[in-house]
Amino acid sequence: MKLKTRLITLFCLALALTVRAQEKFTVDSVDAAETVDGLRIRGARVTFPQDFYVGKLSEHGDRMAVFLRQQNKKGTKWKNKGQLLMTDTRSWNTLWQSEMNYLTQTATMTGAGVMRTDGNTWTGKPKVEMLDTETGQLLWKGAFAPAYSNEKYNYVIGYDGSVPGEFTAFDLSTGAAKWNNSFSQHYGYGWNNAFLTDSTHLLMVADDVVKLNLADGSVTTHKGKTGIADTKMNILSGVLAVAGGVAGAMAGGYTPIPYGVGGNVIVGLHSNVLLTDSSYFFSDRDHVARLDKELNEVWRYDMPARTASVARLFATDSTLYMLNYGYGMRGYRQIKCGRPFMASFDRQTGRNLSFTYLSSGRDILRGGVIAGNHAYLMFDDGITYQDINDSTVNMTPWDKEKYGRLAGIVNDTLYAYHETDKAFTLVAFDGQNCPVYTDKGYVVIVDPRLNIVDAYAPENIYWPFTKYNGYTCVGWRREGKSDFWLVDDLGLPISHILLPGVQGVSSADGRLYFILDKQLVYLDNR
């Protein structure tokens, strides 16, 4: 009798984890948009039993992993528990569903199935499960923390912790290990800035510049110095470690070590990797270099001691430019490190053409952009426009009372308008005028004389979200409110989205999706 009871209990537990279901959500239609000519456009509306948290589409758009998650009564915080529902986007039937703990679990759609990970830092035992997209059945499971996946090679690369720093490529379809390798990660994780240089090679910056061959796992590196020990934090943590060690011993527990870098370091002390047809350019704490495609040095320029930090490289046909920002990262915080400077080099030989310190103190450069022989440079309290070879920095103070403190230079294209405009203005750096944004949400256009030639209020600034049917969907959302438009390449409005409180926008397979609280509304041009 007890055995029968236990078998029933185990069956019920298994059923609770992944349940086959044929539930069909409520589907109707709603006025979703209105053209500038006054024509109303109906959109399909799908209503879910809980708040729609996020949706992830399959490659062909015929399946959607719907993540439902409840909020607290005030609607200010998400609860940890929720559900994953696999749905057919044609009929909106639920194929299967599974419980989710959003505190530790995530799930991703892959060509091999739904990869669900559980990175529970309390137990220190990461888990991976691959579930069949159609049935939710378990295909394979593993004990590793995923770092990167590649559909072409059908790999997911992760760390199982058995050998410190060693990662393994696992087959997405079977979970079988294919190859393993390692590279130094004391100061840099690497995978968060990784990008493909061709169909086979992945380039990233960890402690060194790393080139990974995805086919066989072989690694090529260029020695770098991308982080330093934070001596002030080391002194403090030494005091805390004594107390913490005693408390841990008395409690009889242990502290799991998450994947990543230590907390007593300043990291990110490097530039972007700038690609050209035949070379890579890179800078770190000690040097700037031109590398060939095998990461061998073509030339190298050694930096003055303790000056280089987070940097940005730009290039013309003959010249490499470097903007050094004068800070590093400790966790998510910017920490003063080095000195802001601007330098230029001959691209072919590495000969230093100019080197200008941008601050007599240890101010942080908040943003910069180079156009021709001039550059806009932005600090906390002012902005300058000058010749890149000018050794004197003439900064114009910023009046923060009207628009707020300087926060950054606009690097992408935004859409903005004034009340009397009939079309959106595309706002971007045009080589002359420089758009900056402030901590109050304003976008201000500054000319080379540092005069303000235009300014847009936060409610009149629209960000590009996605492309749909040849148009761009632009909008803003804040404090539960939103406003979205479809515009053409010139900024002319095509239609206004009528849906209130849009929380997210995406497009796939000829559809434009809008996420609301418990609803998903979409336009379909097929």
C-alpha cells in the first residue's frame, strides 16, 4: 500500500514539472493602430491567465515560449514563481507547460529544444535541461553553467566546475561533450563581449585577447593586462574575511563561488577590438597594438605607466585614434583609474602622432566622438570640441539647471519631434552637430561652437525598437505609460499604435508583437 502511494506521489510530482496541455487562450481582436489617414487597423489579441513576463519565439516563429509571472498586489515587484507555456502561434493552443522559479531559472529556445538552466548560487550546483519543444519531455540533462551557444555547430559551451577555468562544448541535441579548453579569466569573463569574426572563430577579451576555434576548441591568445587589484578593497576585505571566516565556520556552511571574476579588482581596462580587413587593433592597461588575424603583433606602443583604462578605438584609412576614459569597473560601478587622454597613431607603423591628457586631475571622460581632425569630449561638468592634435583642452561649462547633468553622447539614431512638426527628426551625430543626453532625459544638440542649436523633451524622444513591414517601430515607455509609432526611413509617420501601457515590442515571421499586462497583441502582414 505504501509503495503504491509513493508511486502515485512520484507520478504527480513529475506531472507538475512538465504537463501536456491543450488549453487554448482567449483570442479576439482589438483596434491596435490608426494610420495617418484615419484608418483603424485591427490586431489579434491573446489573453493569458497571468501577467505576460516575456515571450521567446522559435526560429520560424511557429512556436512561442510564453513566460507567465505574477506581480505583488501593488504591481511594483515580480514574484519568483511562474510558468513556462509552449504555445502554437497559429492556433494559440498550449502544447505543454512547466513551473518556473525565476529567482534561479532561465529558459532559451534553440534548434534542438528548450534549454532551461538553473544557476542556483545557494547550492553552487548549476543544472541544464534540454526539453523537447513539442512535448516538453526531457531530452538530456547536465551539470554545468552555460556561457555561449552556437546553432551552426550545435554547441553550448559551459563550465562544470570540475577543473577551475576549464570550459566544455556540449552537443545541443544529445548533451555529449565534444571538446574542452581554458583561458585566463582572473580579470575578465570574456563571453559577455564575444563576437564571431568569421563562421568558425570567436573573438573575446578576458585577461587576454582570445580567439577560439569553435570547430575543435583550440585557443590563440595575445597577452593583455585588462584588470588590476584594487588595493583599497583588498585591505578592507582582509578585515571582513576574518570575521566572515569565523562566522562561516561556526555556522558549519560554505560560500559557493559563482562563475566570473573576483570582487577586489578593477576590470574592463581595455578597448574595443577594432576589426579591419587584415588586422585587429586593441589597447589595454599597458599598450596599444595592431595584431594580425592570428593575434601576432604587427606593432606595439607602450603606454605611460598607470594611465590607460577603459578606452575606445576609432580609425580612418591612415590613422588610429584612441579615447581613454579614465575609469575601470568594479562590479557595476565606474571607478577612477588612469587618466583621460586622446591619442593618435599611424595605422601601418604604430608611430605615435599625438598624445593629449584631457584633464589635469583624475576626472572621468563620460563620452567622446571623433570626426575628421576634431573631437567632441564630454565630462561631468562640461563639454569641449577641439582639434585632436591640440594639447590644450578648452572646456565649456554646462548649465545643468535647465536640461540636467550631462550623461552621455547619443551613439545611435533616435527619433524626435517638436509639437509643430509633421514628421519625426532623425537625431544622430552627423559629423558636425553632436547630440547629448542628460540625466533628466533631454536630448540636446550642440554645434562645434558648443552652442545649443536644438533640444527635445523626454516625452518627444522615441527610440527604435524593431523593424516591421519595411517600417521602423519607434516609441517610449515609462511609469506604466507608452507611445509607439510606425515610421518610414525619412521619419514620416505611417500609423500610430493605439495600445495603452505597452511593456515590450518585437517582430518575427511577418508579425509585430506588443506585450501588455496579461495580453499579447500582434499585427500580421502575411
